[in-house]
Amino acid sequence: MHAGNLMALVANCHRSPKRIRPFQLADFLPSDLRAEVRRTSGIPLSTQNLRLLKPMFTRDA
């Protein structure tokens, strides 16, 4: 899947600005893997997840 991410990155760098949407990983995968990637990609955001990230972006003096 790393190759698909790289292909999407390069395609987005060279795409026409008139194109409606950017390329995604699923655009460069075989059809049997597309549904799996769309189901498993990303982490659902919740208040619990965001609380874990907050200390990384705040400074305590």
C-alpha cells in the first residue's frame, strides 16, 4: 500500500487544478483491495483520542 500512497502523492502533484477531487490511495489499488482500504483507513476521532494528542501540542512552562 505504500506504493499506492506514493502514486497518489505524485499524481496529486501533477494533476490539473480543474480536476474536481484529489487522487486517493484507493484509486491506485486493484479492485479487490479497494473496499478493504476504505473500511480500514483512518482512525475515528473521539474526545478520548483528542485528549491523548493535546499534550503533544501544548507547552507547560
